[in-house]
Amino acid sequence: MTMTQRFYSVTEAAAFLGITKTTFLQRRPQPVPDALIGKVRGWTEQTLREWNQTPAPKGGAPRRPIPEPPTTVDPRT
């Protein structure tokens, strides 16, 4: 059985990083895509995390940490 790999589009990548699509597109240098489907770029979580941890270019705003997903609490405990 073949495993399907998850790639994030620009919109999904921005949401994953907790930023707007415009901010994602304005940051330079852009991360190198892990996949191309036609003209659509895709990135893995690992690539996005690594790119987000790189220092911002001189004069650029510092990169924000990736928001942690909300934790769920089991009300029965």
C-alpha cells in the first residue's frame, strides 16, 4: 500500500503558520516547494517549520512561532 504524503498549499501553509496568505507570499526568500502539481506549489510541515525558524531578512519583521493546536479536555475526567 502506498502512503499518501500531505502537502500544504499557499493558503493552507499560511494558516498552519498562523499568518495571512499575503504575509506568506511577501516573505523572502520563499521556501522551496516540496511538490509541484501544474503551477500549484506544495510544502510539507517539516519544510514550513524549518523555513519559519530561519531568521527574518535584514529589516524584516521577526517570524512568529507556529501556534500549537488547541488541546482538548475530556469532560468525563
